[in-house]
Amino acid sequence: MLIGLTGNIATGKSAAASFFKALGAKVIDADRIVHELYDKNARIKLKILFAFGLSSIDFCRLSVNRHRLAKIVFSGKSKMQKLESIVWPYVDKEIARLVKSNGITIVEAALLFESGMDKKMNKTIMVCADKEVQLRRILQRNRELSKEEALKRINIQLSQKEKAKKAEYVINNNSSLNNLEKEVKKVWKKLSIESH
């Protein structure tokens, strides 16, 4: 059973993924795959260089400069879409390679719906949080960002409302990790029944 897990920035998607993993799910992290591709895939590096310029590449490490690239793509939707069109075909191939047929596999992907990957899933889960909560979490974990930059990152993503409409399960994560774990366990119970 293949489950897509998504959530906008600072909603707690990765924390939810770790709880699912503890319950016995195999978890594939699409963001980690992207970071590995940035380091190892020469074609992606070249495409990013041509699309976003010299500052997008760290020539000392021969890798994508994720920090600078984030500043570029979070400045406008068309730039974000351009990056998605470069990276997602490669991510898609890698996920297909990693997926095994036994048990429940969770694909954790921030851009699950935007990339069209949701269509390959048996079910989808959306982790949501109020905008104020997202903002507080972003500013706590990244002290270098201004409030304006953090809000830009929140607002550039497809709205949580739209994603929640598409998802079979919605987990609200406005409070503690304990509460999130309880919500994950409820969804896991339902998924376990459906997978048998």
C-alpha cells in the first residue's frame, strides 16, 4: 500500500513521518532524494545552472547551493514551477525504484499534489497547521529569515485548504508532538485495516 504524506512548510509533516515509521511504515523522504540529486546528479546541476544562473551552484563543492537557490525560487511562483519541472521527473524515477510492494510505504513529499505524484498513491494524508503556527515554527528554526521572507515561503505554496480537499486523511497539528502522535496513530489504525 502506497501512501502519500504531505504538508506545507512548518506543519509537522516530517514529525508525522517519523511517527509512522515508528509504527512500522517504510518511509521514503522525497526532500532527501532531492538533496541527494542536488549533490550527485550532473544533469540536474546543469539544468539548474542554466535556469537560475551561477549563484545557484556551489562551485567549490560542485553541488547545488540550496540556500541561494531557495532565495531565488521563493521569490516567485514561476521560478518555483521551473525548479519543480527540472527536479520532479528524477525524483519520480528514484521513488519508483525504492518502492517495495510489501506492507505500507509512506512517501513523504512537500509537493505531492503539485508534482502529480498523488495520482500514484493508494491514499494521501495532509498535515495542516494554522498560518500563525507555521510562522512561529519557521522563525524558531531559521533565525536568519525575516518575518517577510518566512511569510513568502508560506504563501508561495498551494493553499492548505486546496490540498486538504484532495487528501483522504487530514491531520491538524497546531499543538504538541504528543497530540500529533495520537492523530498519526488514529490514521495508522485505519490504514492498517484498509491494507489487509
